[in-house]
Amino acid sequence: MKTFTMIIEKDQRGVYLGNIVELPGCSAKGSSLDELRKNIQDAIFIYVAMQKDYEVKKLKFIGLQRIRVPINELDKIIGSEEEDED
């Protein structure tokens, strides 16, 4: 048995979205937590089957933290990066 860390979010329509931290790009959705759990297990099996040389990131879950960023400052940074690309 292998244990993975799933980050769960809920969108505006009430759909649950799950991402497996140790397997980048491995995600699923469901209309309930039970459906999400089943779908993410299927997604893990598909992920492993499709990526024969996959590597599970060795991570220790610490926690989640919400970060607030002043939108004006973020706009300044994004605007300056776009100008640099031209």
C-alpha cells in the first residue's frame, strides 16, 4: 500500500478538485468527496501505467498556508515581466 498527499479544492460550481502532490499533473474531480476519492485512485493507476519511468517525489507534508498579495503590487510585477519579454 502506498500513501499519497492529495490537495482538495472546491470550485464555484461545487465540484471537488484533487491534485496528488507527489505525482505532478495527477489530478481528478468529482461531485462529492467519495467520487473524488475514487476518481483520484483511478488517476493514480493511470498515471503510473502511462509513465513507466515515473518518480514519486519524496515529500513530507507540513501544512497549507494562505498568502495574501496586494493586487496593485502583483500587477506591477506582472506588467514589468511582460514588458521584458518583448
